[in-house]
Amino acid sequence: MIHSIPFKNSKIRFSDEGSGEAVALLHGYLESLEIWDGFAERLTPHYRVIRMDIPGHGESGVVAEVHGMDLMSEAVNAVLAHLGITRCVPVGHSMGGYVSLAYLANYPERLAGLCLFHSSPLADSPEKQAMRDKEIRLVQGGKLPLICDTSIPNGFASESRDKLSAAVEYACRIAHRTPPEGVTAILKGMRDRPDRQEMLGKNTLPLLFILGKKDSYIDFDRFAPLAASFPHSRVAALEHSGHSGYFEEPEQSAEALLSFLKECFH
């Protein structure tokens, strides 16, 4: 079922399916809760699955000039509190992982574990910050469709794009519906987000990284050893995936996640 609640000067749209312990699926940049369609169905027989449009995406409104990660974690908490959920495992894809890390920082007592799905605790490098600024200028110049049509296909391994052309097109349609003001707000928030490595170094909760070996956004060979070094961490490596494992290798992704969730809620 799709619902919405007021948040700040706007609203947050979310869905609530299944029963039992709660899992919060948090989508990435230029996505919406629909990006999890299909994948969520692998989880709902076992867990209560909450999906939501991060503010500025989907049908959730823009609530500030800068959508910082702390503000976005407040939005997540507003939905979970509305539903009476006091403990969950956030599963954050890419940008959703940055929001999940902020949720851990701000509401640690509400987590049973954390999954970073093609995501990282590292802050943006100066080069990446400059790229965010360039992207903001492109969006302000009316070039958002070009960004969508470039970044979404690049989220798939090159070997997957033809085979999964329907999924690529579906993700592109979702991206094209993202309002420009929401895109610029979240770009600023991602650009300015803090580094969370120190926090994860002190982490006491189960932690899962799901990484694609052919990810063009996160260098697997460089990042996987760091991911594995955090306390209570495990790494699930997807052999044939880029940045979209829930499309590219959904069975393997779901198997790794379900095994992890058993550990979180034992």
C-alpha cells in the first residue's frame, strides 16, 4: 500500500508491505521507491518492508535548498515513527546508503544492522565535489535529461545493458520524473556530507556491503578491502554487477541480504 505523511513544508510518500521485523529500503540518486519493485517481493514473505521516496525524489517534495544527509535521515525516521517501528535494518542503495549512515549516526538505538548496497562511508573527494558542482550547473541549465540518460546506463555493467535494456529504460523513466530542484538539493547534500569511516570503525552492529565487481562508480578492488576491515562487517561480491545489483543479480543480492537479516534479528 502507498501512503504519505506530512514532512516539513511538504510530504513523504512511502509503502508498507509484509509483516515481522522491519527493513527500510532506501533508494539512490535519481530513483524512487519503485526502483525496488520486484526485489522487494523477495523480502516481503519474510519481513515488513518499508520503501519511501527520499525527499526531492519520486512524489516526496523538496523541503530545503540543501537536502543534507542528516535532514534526509530525519525524513526516514518520520516515516518509521509514524508506523510505530522502533527497530529496523536500513538497506541503502548508493545515495540511500549515505542516508542510512546518517540514520545510524543520529538514531543508533533504532538500528538492528545496516546494509550498504553499492554505497560507501567515504566523503566526496575534492574532484568528486567539483563534479557535483558541475552537475548542479547542468541541471540549472536544463540538462537534467542528459544527466539521466548518461548516469543511469552507467549504473549497469557494460555486459548487462543490452540484456537488461528493459530495466535500464525503466530506471531512466524514473530518473526523468525527478524534479530539477530536488536533484540540485540532493547534489548539494551529497557533496557536503561528512566522512563516516570513523563511525563505522566504532560500529557494534552487523554490517553488510553488497558490491558489484564491475561497478563504474565504486572501484571494487580498491574499496572491498576497506569495507571488509570494519568491525562486524561482511562483503557480498556480485560477480557480474555494476551499480544496480537488484536488477543485475537479484537472486544473489537477495540471498546475501536475507542471510544477513537473519543475523540482525536473531
